[in-house]
Amino acid sequence: MGDIDNGYTGIIQTPDTEMLIEHVRFLAQVSETAAIRLVDEFYVKSKTLEQMPERCSWLSGYSIPEKKYRKLIFEGNYMLVFQVVDDMVYVDAVVDCRSEFQWLLQNVP
């Protein structure tokens, strides 16, 4: 993700890339087409965060700092967890919402 007119810069961190790769690898065992679609949709949705990331709703949970993380659902069952700090958008996690993700609600930095 890069700079655009509104000044937001997106950053996808290495652990998040690894999370996405794990999801794609698992999905590819069932359907290569679905895995490719997941990667394509991730790219499209993550790019949209460069344009008005505040449009996404807050991620809430008992251990999540209030109004720190936002979420963006993509490809139906996946969620980008991110935060906006000044003019930077940091993607902190890529989660498959069909699986148990209570670990996320307890361990997001």
C-alpha cells in the first residue's frame, strides 16, 4: 500500500503476511481458485484502507483498548484488523472469522 491524495500510507506487517499465507495455503488444499480469489480480495480491500480507513467499524472486546483497532471484513469470512495512527494505517492481523479467534481479542498489542 502506498501514498495517495488523502495522505494515508498503509503498512502490512510481516506477521500479518504470514497469517494470510497460512489461510491461503489451507484454502488452496480445497480450492486453488478460492485461494487466488482470497489473495486478490485481500489486495483490493487492503488498498481501500488508503482511502478513508475511518469508515470501518471499531473492533471491540473486553481486553481490546477502546477505539484503537478497526476491522474490515473481506471475502466473506476474513477480517483485517488494523489501526490508524496519524497518517499511517497498520494492518495488525488477518483472521478467519469461521475459526475461534478469542486469542486475538486477548493478544492484540
